[in-house]
Amino acid sequence: MDRRPAAGCSAVTVGETGRPILLTVFEPSGDDLAASVVSALRELRPGAPIFAWAGARTARAGAAIVERTGDDAVVGLPGPAKIIEHVRLNRRVARWMDERRPALHVAVDSPAANFPICKEAKRRRIAVVHLAAPQLWAWAPWRIRKLRRLTDHVLCLLPFEEDWFRSRGVPATFIGHPLFAEPTDLDCGAGVSTASESAGIERMRRPAAPFRLLVAPGSRPAEIRRHMPVILDALARVGVGGRAVTARFAVQDEAAAALVKDLAARRGGLPAGAEILAGAGAIDRVARWADAALTKSGTVTLRLTRARLPMVVFYRTLTWGYLLVGRWLLTNPHRAMPNLIAGRRIVEEFVPLVGSAAPVAAALGRLIDDPAVRDRQRADLDAVARLFEGRDAARAAAGILLDLADRG
């Protein structure tokens, strides 16, 4: 976590008036979400003073960055050093609140990291909004009592969440999801690069094999390290049956591409014909090329839903952690987002995945072998995607935030 403000981002823009809006962001996906809302805030009210503990995307959208966060997000339980780091950060945020007296604190995703800051805000009579609902419907639902104390409004990204929270006494609004409002520029080459210059984006235009597979290992280094052995094992098992499959790994940047390449090299290399594509639009562009996807769980599955791309979803977890804690806290039978939204199992999911990659490979084999399975998934994913149509999530969120800030 970089305590230095980004160059050129720490000063209030000339013409800004009113009490500040403060966002706290601790993960890359949260940075994407915050950036979309900050852009909408700038459109609706150019002079609004917006500050953030956040990453580069939120800075580029127009927020003044107090401290850079999110580059070293933790998957799972944080260690002692990370806990101490966050305690110190919470104190710095509290001091900033005392000095600047924001009208509103926007806690973006990451409830474990944000709840202590929400508590500091409420102590100071600062309104709190949760941008992206804490997933209490999935695990530890008794935390709803804490959320009631620590929020004034929850902005929900998934259709079923609004009713779930409102029925439990928490003000909530379904705003949609920003990625469904993004333009889909699928002209190959824009914003995407290959991990090796010799493997150009032009290859995506050529049918390289009877079956084309998008592979999404994750965005965080810890996720990628955990998922690559599963992916490589599953692809090897699928290939044993004589299936001709060409894989394209889609990752967010060149650092992730290098990590994927390195981890694969330690296990004998990438499958024959596989390539790695990196960039902000990599998922969308490879989805246009692919017949199906093998993907980690999370927001990426919504991006694939928008593309109506059949998928197998997994998330590797620590066996001891799941057996000791996780299985007792997880309350929803579905964890992959398409299944959660549909209310039934429309894609194969292994979340959490405990044990070998064999069940993942078997599900992937069924998807490859049977066009009817893929057609069924496409129809179901289309029904899910239509629930988001006509909603501008970022603009809706910005309107609610400005209304609450004006009241403050």
C-alpha cells in the first residue's frame, strides 16, 4: 500500500465547492467500480470535491487520491502484518475525516476492510453508502445487524439483492452493474496486447482448433498462483480424450501475463497452441473468439454472461480453511454469479473447489462434447443478461450519492 498520493491527484481542483465525498477502495475490481461512479459524478457535478483511498483507475476518473490502495489486495484471511497495516490506515482515514469533514463516505466493496472505516464515519455523523452490497446473502447473514448500524444505503449490483436487504431493514437500491453499460468495442487490437510479440492479436481471427477456450485465471497474483495448477491439470485431463482444444488466457495486464507464463513453465509449459492476452479489454475480445470459458468465479463471470459465453466456474480454496470455517458460513447453494442471479444452476460451478481438478475437467469435457449443453447455457445466460438491460449503474449510483451528500 503506497501512502504517497499520486502525482497531480492530491490537490482539490479549482472550482470545487461543498463538503467532500470520500471513497475507500481496497481491491482492483472495486477500483473499476469506483472509477465508473467517479466519472458519472464528474459528469453530473463537475465541481464536486471527491477524494479517495483507491487505485489508478479511480484517479484517472477524476478523484483526488489521498493514498494509493488495492495493489496488494489479500485473498482469504489476512496475516498479522496486513491487519496491523489496516489498523494504521484506519487511523489515518479517521484523522482525514476530522480535518476534512466529508459529507459522505462511500465504502466500495471489501466489507472486511471497510467496516472499521464505516464505524469511524458513523461516529462523526457522516453518512455512509455501500457501493456493492456485502454478500451477506451468501455467508454469515447474521452480520446484517452490523450493516444496519454502519450504512445509510446499499447500492446493489445484482437484481435479487434489493429485496433481500430491504426485507431485513436495510435501505437498498438495485442500480444494475456498470459492465453491462460499457460499450463493447471488439475491434481486435485496441487496448489488448499479447504476452509475446510473436503471437499477434491477428491469430484470434483464425480458427486454430475445433474448440476455442477462454481461460480466466484471475486478477490478483495470489489467485493466479492458486488457480494455475487447477487450470493446467484440467486442460491436460481434457486433452487425454483426444479433444482438440486451443486455449487463450485473458488477464488484465502484462504483469499477470508474465506470472501465468512463469507458473506454466514450472509445470512443463502452456498447452500446445495456447496464448496469453493482456489488457483492459482482453476478456471481451477473447470472449468474442471463444466457444466456451474456464473461469474463476467473481465479476468476470458477469462479463462472460454479457457475452452469452458458456462457462465452467471454479475457485480454489484452502482445504483446511473451508473444512474448519467456510462450509459453516456459506449459506447459499449457489456461488457463481450467473447461478445466484438465475436462482438455479445454469452453469457448472465448483466454488469452492476442494481437492483435485478432476470434476472441473469432467464438466469442461461435457461442455466441449455436447453442443446442446452450450446452447442451453447461452439461452439461460441471455435471460440473466436481460435483467441488466436499460440500466446505467454508474449514473444511478452518482445520483443517489449526490442526493445524500446534499442532505449532509
